[in-house]
Amino acid sequence: MDLQLKGGKALITGASKGIGRAIAERLASEGCDVAICARNQDRLAAGLAELQAAGKGEAHVLDVSDADALAALIEDVAARHGRLDMLANNAMSNHYGGLGDIDLRKWRKDFAVNAEAVFIATRTAMPIMAAGGGGSIVNVASTNGLRAAPRMSSYSASKAALIHFTACAAMEGAEVGVRVNTVVPGMVMTRATEDYLKWSGEQGERTMQAIPMGRGARPEEVAEAIVFLLSDAASFITAAALPVDGGKSAQLYLPA
């Protein structure tokens, strides 16, 4: 399938590793100009080198919880490139612990990154995209935003907020030619997940085997779904929350 992305202008947050880096590399391979941002300068530099080898790219050190800096970056990238066609809100924050362990600072941090930054980025990008004839925004959620799990309250609640915000934003975007969708990954085999599987032992293995497809996703598999939604191949898809989770969110639990 020809996604017709060559020459497109894209910005991806949280793109120094994992899903975000895979999105950036996939877009670059399609001939897009890709701007990436994240907090870790060393990882960003490595990602930028790969982007520039595949095509064009630029990198910016940024904490997306800084609302003013995030808005300024989007405006700057769009101004220098003349437009902004695609935005992937992928940066995430996750504090793990029981209700007695998640204090208000941790709760607010997860919401600042997972929900508020998506609001700021979408609010900033949408009029820019509309003025350029349209665009596509994809937000990266989690199955934790659909299903409950112990010791995941701040992360899960913030991802649930992201999913519903996406649908609301899509209603407004539809009026101006901007599509807004969510991809909902389950377990993804990032470095953090691999570390978890190492220390968790049998519990981690059971968690992975409980996925109907019996494994976690590769970052590239999630990126493929995101790039599809960003492209004009998905021109009549908006307000969708697409699970990329091996069937986990649809699974009915039955005790052994």
C-alpha cells in the first residue's frame, strides 16, 4: 500500500526510544521530514542519526509536561517547514504503586504528560493543520486506559482521559479537516518491558502468555498502526481507539 507520505511534515513526542523511535524511523523511510523530541539528549542524538541517514530529521530536548515549551516547539517546527501534517503524541509517564504510594505529585505528573500535554499539543497543532488544508493526529494510549489493574491508578486514569479526549477533539477536528485517533497498545517489547520480564520471572512470563496471541508487540508493529492512521490511507477514520494488543483488551477472563 502506498501511504503517499513523501514530503510530509511530522512531529513525534517521546521519540528517543521504543514506539516513538519506531514511528519516526518508519515515517522517515516514507520520505517524511520528521522532528522528534524527548528528554534524553543522548538517545535523541542516536535517533536523529538514524533519521538523517534515512532522510531528513531534527531533534529537540523537551519535557512535554512544560506546556509553554511544547506549544512553542510545535509552532516553531510548523513555521520553519511551512506546515505541519502529522503529530504523534507518544510521550508517557508511569508511576506504579498502590493508592497509599501514589502521592499527588506522582498523580499530577502522569496526568501532565499523558493527558495535559496531549491537550496542549492537539490544541496548538489543530489550527496550524487546518490552515494548511488538514492533517492527522494520533495519540498513544494503553490498554490500562480501558481495563482496570491494581497499583496502576494514576497511569490508567490519565490514559483513560487521553482516550476520551481524543474522541472529543476528533469531533472538532472533523469540522476543519483534521483527523484525531488513538492507538491502544498492550504489552510492548521495549527495553523497560524486557527488564520487567527479567526481574519478575514466572509472573512476567504468565502475564505475557495471558495475551491471546501469546507475546508482546514489537515497537515496529505498533508504529505501523500509528503511521497508517497518520496517512491518507486512513482518510475516513477519526475518533477511533484502535487496540494493538494481541487481543488482550477484548479478552474475557476465565479462571483456570
